[in-house]
Amino acid sequence: VELKHGRVAMAATVGYLYNDLQLNFPGTLSPSIGLKFTDVPTGLAATHGFPNSVPIAGWVQIIGFIGVLETTTFKQDPAKEAGNVGGDLFRRYKDPAERETKLISELKNGRLAMWAVMGMIFQGTNTHEPIFDNLGKMFS
């Protein structure tokens, strides 16, 4: 479970920072209501206006996509060790020592990402400002 949570936290950290840098897709998120990708706020503010910040159909697609991944690509085979998912999509290491080192690194990075994403959520809920704006204030 820790390995899976770490993987989710690593993806969440990248997603949180990507959105915070305002690197948005061009175009319209929902043509029916005229919502552009740039209109969606960063961080948890995207969920504060639920469902207005992202339309219900968008949330259904997100949850549906995650559900498909969980039941297909990332489904844990009981015959395999924990975390060994993804079929041939993921790189496998033949050397046991290298494999052990990589798995320990992934576990440590996952633990750090769990702390990082919680820190970003805490900062966002207390300051209501993007992460990088607050960092800029620290160093100015």
C-alpha cells in the first residue's frame, strides 16, 4: 500500500506543480459552458468550486479513467510481488542488486512525495496563493 500511495503522491506532486506553473493546455475544457483550461484555478481551489471549476462530465471522465487503470493496467496480480504492475509498460531490472536499489529509491521518493504534496496542500489552504508565489516571497 505504501508503494502505491507513494506512486500516487509522486504523480500528484508533479500535477500540483505543473498546474501551479500555469502550464495549461490551449483551448477550451468545456465548450458547452465556455470554460477554458486557463479558467481552472490551481491547487485545491480547483475543487473548492466543485462542480463549477470542472464540469461534472470532466470529473466522471477523470474518475472513470482512474477506474479503468486500476482494473486493467495497474491491477495487482496476486501471483506477483507487491507493486509489480503494468505488464511490459514498466522497465524491469534483471540484476537483483540493482532492482533492490531501484525499489528502495522508489519507496523513499514516494515517502518524500507524500510529505511534499501534503505540504503543498497545507500551504495552499492557509495562504490561498500558488506555491511558487510564496517561494518568491521567501527569497525577495
